[in-house]
Amino acid sequence: MIIMDTRIREFEKIKIQKYIPELDLLNNPVLNAQEKEFLAELYEFMEKELDPEFIKLEDLNYLVEEPTQDKKREIVVGIMKKLSEKGYYSTILNTEGYEVGRITRNALIAYAICGGRWSEFSERYIAGNYSVEMGRLAGGTLYCNPVNYASDDAQKEQFLIPVARDGQIGASAMTEFNAGSDIFRMELALQERDDMIVAKGKKLFITNGMIADFIVLYGRLNNGQLAAVVVDTKNQQLKNFRSTRVRTYGMTDAFVSRLIFDRVELPKESLLKGHGLDIAFHQLTEERLVISAEALGDTMKKLLYSHAYALQRRQFERRLHQYQVIRFPISRKIRELNLLISALIQYVRQLDKHPELAGSKLMAANTMGLKISTTELGFESAIHCFRTMGGRGFTRQYANEIGLFDPYCMVHGGGSNYVLEDSESRRFFKYKPPRREFEDTIPKIDY
Ligand SMILES: Cc1cc2nc3c(=O)[nH]c(=O)nc-3n(C[C@H](O)[C@H](O)[C@H](O)COP(=O)(O)OP(=O)(O)OC[C@H]3O[C@@H](n4cnc5c(N)ncnc54)[C@H](O)[C@@H]3O)c2cc1C
């Protein structure tokens, strides 16, 4: 069989050549010396260890005739292992030996992996990969944090250590066909029998689902209460369990999956202690901050590409950047990006300093606001990049390279922005109706 690379040879690679200090987090005055040191080391690791793997992943997108899924799986599993060896996968166990706090590190890692960076060493842009970061978030945070929160020592040994320390793949399974934004409607049954739990139901849109070694699975116990169990997928060979890929047009390396539990028998010890929603929500503030960091890193990437293309491309005898309609949105978004980065850094530092803030409703609300603003900024920056690219933005070749569709999904991931905005605005306008005696003093007008 002839393997066909679908790339158009006439299309040149977009060359990001010019260093823009405003788009370099290492140059941002808001970071302190320790944070910069942590970040510099991380960027070096990315360039040496991750970038060759990211390039392999991208190249596989163009071989339409060839099944690429297994190759991608191997690369992604290898990347998570590499990340975990350096303490970059989950930060839940690594609380000592770092001058930079756990949540600040989690956010900086997310920013770096999504955004990539101009490398002075090799004088080229190291692109990063948003969907690999989504996989890191799903395994390292959305799986590890709830398991750490609600497990006893034996469960930690069995379920947490293999993922948090050894870099095996974790996933978090909440969403169902009828329970999307409205997760209270979850239907998956966790039937308690003598010494086991039998899981029956389906899950949808589960990041890492088909490559996961362990899944934290949310569902309903016999009494109707929401609960969480840990599923050891036995290397995806678990009896009566099936996982298939959902074909998405962005986030192509995040292995977003559909899962079927057709009476899967699990030992009783896999049940985590506590209410399912409390287990799922206790790490919400951290999740929102990491999602914000991802979106900001990705915004930076989109702005770099828009900027580079605007410098390179000539139409009507001028470079695109000479047209204000192209130039203005780029500079406006650079401004917004840096404002939101400072908010993010403030929040993650505060949360590291005062871990009790993880339970603060106001902190949760503020980070929700940040999540909405950052993911919308990422979304808009992608749309703007798409416009700047003209017809080329429509080709796989450029859309993949820039990850043009990745930020589209994050206005839904981690709580849809519409749902969050609706609840936010309702909270602002919550009020007690005026008391009767006041009402009597309001003059009645006949119309
Ligand atoms: C790439 C990707 C990865 C994901 N990974 C995971 C994962 O690892 N684990 C997991 O459990 N889930 C995951 N999800 C699922 C994600 O959390 C859901 O997509 C999300 O909760 C929205 O649910 P839905 O898609 O069913 O949309 P729906 O709930 O059907 O919503 C449709 C639209 O209606 C809006 N809407 C709904 N209710 C309201 C309301 N009350 N007010 C205003 N607007 C409303 C929504 O904002 C949305 O725009 C992932 C999704 C994607 C796209």
C-alpha cells in the first residue's frame, strides 16, 4: 500500500522567527525567580524530550490512508511516562523538594505544554500540544486529585501510586448521553452485591478513556446516592468493559472516548468514601485554574502564529500586518492575555499558600470567572487566527500545525461556559423580595 502524505508541498511552514517579549512567560515580570527557574527547566525538557514526540504525533495526522491510532497511543503513553519521571504529570504527591507551590507548578506546566515556546537555543518555535496537556490534566489531576482525597491507605497504594508516581494513564468519567452539563442526572448504576459492585451504563467524551489504566467512575448506588469507584481496566482487557474513540475535529491526541460498562464486576474496595459529587467537586478550583492556564498558553500560541503569518504573507502589495484590521486584534489580545496571566498567577500562589481556599465558594466563583474569560480568549484568538490565515486555515495542514480547533472544545470542557455564566449571573441577581410593609408604601399607579 502506498502511504500518502496529504500535505501540499507548495504550502510553506509558518516561520515564527521574531521574538516577542510580551508573549514570553519567562520574560513576564509577574513571575518570581523560583517560578522562572522552574519554567526554564521545564521548557528545556520540552524541547529535548517532548518536541520530537509532538512532531511525530503531528506527522501522523497527514497519513490518511494508514491506521495511526496505535502509533499515537504508544507516543502519548510514552509522553506521560516521561512527564511523570520529572514530576510534571501529577503534582499531587510532589509537595516537597520544590520552591514553587504544587498548584502553581501544575498551572505553569499546563501553560508551557499548550503554548510551547520560542527556543533561543535552536532558534525555532517548540510548538507544544493542547490535546496531550488535556490528557495530562485528565490523568494527573482529574483522576489523581479525587482518588487522593477520598481513598484510604490501601486504596492509595493500589490506585493512586501507579498513576501519580509511576505515570500510568488515568481518566475521569462523569459525562453520559443524557447527563452532559446536568451531571446530577447521571444514570450509570453501581449496584452493590455481597462483596462486589456491578457497574452498568455508558459514558461519553471521556478523555484518555480508551488508553486508561485506571478510571474514576461516577454513578449511582442502590439507594440512589451518587458515588465514585475506581476501575482498574486491566490494561483495557477488563471483562464486559468496552472503549471506543470519539472522532473529534480538535484535541485529536486526547483519546476522547465512549465507554460501555456492561455489568462490569468490581471489588468492593474500589468504592471511594463519601458522596460522589463532593469527590468530583472538591478539586474544582484547581481544575479551573489549570484549564485557565491551558487556555492562556494556547492563546499565546495562536497569537504567535497570527503574528508570524501577518508578517510573512503579502497581499495587495503589502504585508498583512500593514492592515489595521489584521493588526489591531492581535495587539488587543496580547494585552488581554497578559492581564489574565497576572490574575492566574495571583490565584495559584494564594491557593498554594492557603490550601483551605480550595473550599472557598468565592475562590471557586472567581476561578470560574477566570476559566470563562481565558477559554473565551483562546476561542476568539483561534477564530482570529483562522481569519488571518485565509483559505489555508481551512486545510488540515495548517489547522493541525496551529491546533486551530483545540480551543473550541474548551468552552465546554470543565463545565460549559454558558451554564457557568448562567449560574454566575443568577447568583449576582439573587435577592429577597421586599417585605410587605415596604410594599404598602410604594404608590400604586393606574395605567
Ligand atoms: C474534548 C472533550 C473532552 C472531554 N473530557 C471529559 C472527561 O474526561 N470526562 C468527562 O466526564 N467529560 C468530559 N467531557 C464532557 C464535557 O464535560 C461535556 O461536553 C460538557 O459537560 C457539556 O455536556 P454536553 O456536551 O452534553 O452538552 P449539553 O449539556 O447538551 O449542552 C449543550 C449546550 O447547551 C448549553 N446549556 C446546557 N445547560 C444550560 C443551562 N442551564 N444554561 C445555559 N446553557 C446551557 C451548554 O452550555 C451547551 O452550549 C469532554 C468534552 C469534550 C468536548
